Amino acid sequence: MLARILRPAKNAMQSGRGKSKEWVLEFEPASARRPDALMGWTQTDDTRTQLRLSFDTKEEAVAYAEQNGIAFEVFDPKPAKRIIKAYADNFAFGRKVPWTH
């Protein structure tokens, strides 16, 4: 029973950063998923993958895992690459590719 402690990435479908400030403890799947013979959906016997605990800080998540004897691995978030641009740069005289209609 191995758990992952991580900070989820920003939702690609939204521009906001909601729900990306909290830390999440989720369990690794213990068994592989297999297709259901009747419906074709995937199924598993492991119900721990459905469990997802949220914490305000990484230290709270680590303390919870240690207190309950859960083996865990911490994944620190990578810093976001920010490209600072201005709208006026689209019309700059020294552009690499000239702006035309």
C-alpha cells in the first residue's frame, strides 16, 4: 500500500488556479484494471484508488501518512514556466516574423 502525496496540476480546461493550492494523498493502484466481459468497462478489486484526501499543507499530509503507518512518496510541484509578453509585442517593428493581414 503505497500512497502519493502531491499537489495537483491546474485544470487544462480552465484558466484559473482553483483546487491547485491544496495537497492530495492518493493511493497507487494495487492491481491492474481489466475489462468487464459484459459491458466492456474497466474494473478493479482495489477500492483504495477511489480514496483521495486533501490537506492544506504538505506537512499535514506527511504527518497523516506517518500517523496511520502508510508508506508514501512525496512529489514536489515543478515551477511553472512563465513567458512574460505584452500585446504590443505582436506589432513590434523588430519581430522575427513580420505582421501582416
